[in-house]
Amino acid sequence: MSLIKDIYSPSFYGKFADVLAEAVPSFDKKKFIELIFNKDFNSMEWKERMKHTTRVFHEFMPADFPEAVKTIERIIARLRKNNFTDDNLAFIFFPDYVEVYGIEDLKTSAKAFEFITQFISCEFAVRPFIVKYNDQMIGYMVNWSMHESPKVRRLASEGSRPRLPWAMAIPELKKNPRAILPILENLKTDPSESVRRSVANSLNDIAKDNPKIVLDIALKWKGISKETDAIIKHGSRTLLKQGHSEILKHFGLDGAKVLVSDFKILTPHVKIGDSVDFSFSVKNDTAEPQVVRLEYAVYYYKANGQLSKKVFKISEKIFQPNEKVQILRKQSFRIITTRKFYIGQHKLSVIANGEEKTAAAFELID
């Protein structure tokens, strides 16, 4: 199986070095390859290899940072001419270069990000600049939100997310995200789906620390367009999973007239690697059609003896008057890197329109 670190292969570096030889005067390909494949290279993981590439690349760049940025622009133009495609993850060291060597030069770095992100996303690299320069950097990003390139517009929203996964958090924006609201406002009707999804993800980040702000935006944006309504819905997913009463009301989700019955845990003893199977019936107990959002929660038994709740969505659709449906589902306990399972009594509940209707225990065993 190919590993992500293997994108940094002899073939990649050989082809990249050929392009550097075209773009950088007096470039020494032999020395570049020797520095890349040092004694530690094989033991490096992906991020270490990326950082190592940044440092080696710096050895061949002009010492003057603005000149280095011009050189990177020439290199990217050459890469495209040599049929290297945009969004090739191997080139994530370009934004890393700006983050490492340009942090004291905001103006040049902002210009570099605007250009480089159209070749490889700079969403991670911009974040130290937001922390260091705050309103100044956000100002650049507000301008990017009106850029002709959707990749630059997406950088404005994705790079400024308060809780971007796998990236450094931005404590000030978690505490008070109002500085980035003009970015989201500018992009709420963006023609690019990837940009709109980024806006939704930013809203979802905000909801985790400032739900009232997202509720206000949901009311303000409601009905602007089908696409904007979809942004609000996706941006409210954490609040919906939490059963937040105001957001449930906003989407017309009322649990009072949804009946859940015949709930059964079909596999009360589950081995790690297998699944817990369960079934139940759900009925729209009204004479009118209504939207029914069905979810279930697994209460995972933890090492400290406490239960940790995680909500999973089943469906959301219109139930006709008095319509009743039988549901059969399973939840895997296959070993994965992102979750550790512990032997002991777990719990599973059924949620209808944000309301926990019924629950039962099951045992996870060896």
C-alpha cells in the first residue's frame, strides 16, 4: 500500500529538480538531490519530509525574500509548462516556505499566498499570519473574498476558519469570530461549490464556540437562495447533532409528534471488529406531512469509566401523514486510527428531530 510520505519519491525530486534547473540560474541538481536524500530521509514521515524539502529548497533560493517569491512564481509557471497539475499535495512546501521565511514580511507574503494558492492551497500557512498580524491579515483575506479566482476566494474562508482541522487553531477567532463575518458575507452566494462548502465549514466552526452568531446568520440568510439555505444547513450540523432547540425550530424540526417504537439491540454482545446491529420503527404521528430527521447516538465506554457521546445521522426526509417506517442499522466497531475502543458496557440511543427517544445498553467484548 502506498503511503502519503511516498509522494516525495526519487522520481518526484528528479522531475522537480529538472524544472528548477530551467527556472533558477546556477542551480546545482546534484547537490539538491544529495541534500534531499540525506541519512535521515528514509525514516522521515510525510510532514517531516515536507519540512525537510522546504529547508533544502531554501538553500537554492535568493536570500532576499521578495526575490525568492518572484523565483517561486517563475518555478510554478515552469511546472505548469512541464505538465505538473495544480493541487498536487507534494508542492505544499511552497506555502510552507512563505510561512517559515516570510513571517516578518506581511505585504510580500500576502501577495505570495494570493499567487501560490492558485497552484497549491495555502490554507494552513496563512494561519500564523492571522495570529501575528490579526486585523491586517484579515484585511487581505476580506479582499481575497472578492477575487476573480475561486481558489483565492476559498483561501479567504478556509484559511480563516477558527478551528480548521489539522491546523493551528486561532484563539482570538474562537473567542470572537466577528472579524471574519464580512468574508462569509461576501461568499454566501459564491458560484463555486467548494467555496460555499468552505463557508459552511467556517460557520460550523463558529457554532462550536458562538452558537448565537450562527443562529443570527441563519435567520439573516434564510431564503436568499437554495445554495445559501444549503450553506446554513451544513453550517448548523454540529448544533443539529447537539439537539440545539433554536436551530431545530429554525428548520421546523419538532420531535413531539414523531413516535419511535420497537427499539431493539439485535447484537447485545459485540466483539471488537464487528458491529452493533439495531432496529426500530418511526412514525409521523400527525395528519400533516412533516420533516423527520433521524439520528442515533453511541455512548462509547472510555478508559476512565465515563461514557462519551457521538451522534450519527441516518436520514432527513418528509414523512407523510401517519407514515410509519422500519429502520435497521449497524454501527461498526472495526479498529480505526481515530478512535480507541474499550471493553465494557456501551449505550445506543435513537434521536428524532433532535429529541432522544429511547436507549439501550450493549456490551463490547474481546
